[in-house]
Amino acid sequence: MLKKLPIGVSDFKKLITENCYFVDKSLLIKELIDDGSEVVLMPRPRRFGKTLNQSMLKYFFDINEEGNLYEDLAIWQDEEYRKYKGAYPVLFLTFKDTKADSYEDCLTKIKKAILDLIEDFKYIFESNEVSQRHKQELKSLYEGAGNDVEYESVLKLLMRCLYEHYGKKVILLIDEYDVPMQSGYSNGFYDKIIGFMRNFLSEGLKDNIHLQKGVMTGILRLSKEGIFSGLNIMYPIAWTLWVFKTLTIGH
């Protein structure tokens, strides 16, 4: 069967299962596992495959993902790394749809993205392993009863609940983290949105004992933000070389 050109495809599972061409960048998984940094930021230009790579990480690590999409990829040839397949609960949060003309609208869209994320884990509301207080706090946010300050802490709360449920630390993937800031800069509410996002990301990523690894993608350079001043972040310059180093096409 002839392979398809994956034009516009950013979901890794769809790309593999529908027999599309794929430049094998799966050794990025190995690089992330081997690196000691808890938080990794990958700022790259648009259309550089950032979302596809986040999707590739999600399907590899996700404890709830059945099947194996990696048997023909480079990462699966090293048996040492097979043990990480399906080893962690994974949160995959994207801010791609949070563009807005006002702070209020932007915050509403951010909250919707958060609620969509919680929706995927509603089963922990019934978990006997998660404390009643934590379940009630998360359910209250899910039902829209929380204030802005409580939403700033929602990642930390959700990760705590997942840790209690699974007994394993959480991998947090945040795609297009900088879209709200871009909207704020273009529409005059930058100071407000940068304050929310700084607290939101810090709560989830800084000194979080339930975090196994955090990976973020965006297009803005660190020097422009100051948003990560409180975090120790790996800035993997070498990652720009993956597309040139792994030129084997296929899967």
C-alpha cells in the first residue's frame, strides 16, 4: 500500500495507523528520559511539528493507552526504553484555541481548555484512592464554581489526584503555551494574562512532587517572556537538529 502524505495531520496515532510518511523523531523520547531536567521547553517556529511531537510523547508514556505504535521506530530498538511505554499518567493540555481580543474572553477560553482536560479524567471522581477533599475541590472547578486563583492551581490539584489514583508521578505536556500571551500583547491585556499564566505554570511545574516530566512547546523566545524566572528549565537547542539527524522516512 502506498504511503500517504500527512498534510495537516498532528495526531501521532492517526499518522501511524493510516500509513502516512513519518520522519522518525522517536529518539526524542530517549533524549527526554535521559535528561535530568524536570521541565523542558521547546520553542520552535510555526509548522515545525511541535504538536505532532507532543502527541508522539503522549501516546508513548500514557498509562491508559493500549497497543503499540512504536514497534517499527528507533526508540523501540533499544530494549532499555521499552519499560517506559505506558508507564505514567499523562496530561496533554493545548492552548491553541485561546486566541481572544480581551482578557476576559482569553481567560474563558483557557478555563474551557482546562475543563476539557479534566473531562478526560472524570473517573477519578469515583476513585477510592483519591482523598475526598481533593476530589471535591477538583469537581468544584470542573463544575465552574472556582475563582481565578483556584484555576491557577488546577494543574497541581489534578496531578495530585492522578498520583493518588495511580501511585505514579505525572507527565505534563503543554502545547502552544504562549498563545494567550501573544493575544495579550496584540490586544492590550498582556500584563493581566502574563500574571495568570505565570502563576498557572509555576503551580504545575515548580517544585511539584507529583511531576515526573514537563514538556512545553511554543514559538516565543525565553528572553521575551520572563514568565519562567522561577523555574529551572532545560532549553534543548540540540532538538532543532532532530529533523536533520533522522532522515529515515517510514514507520
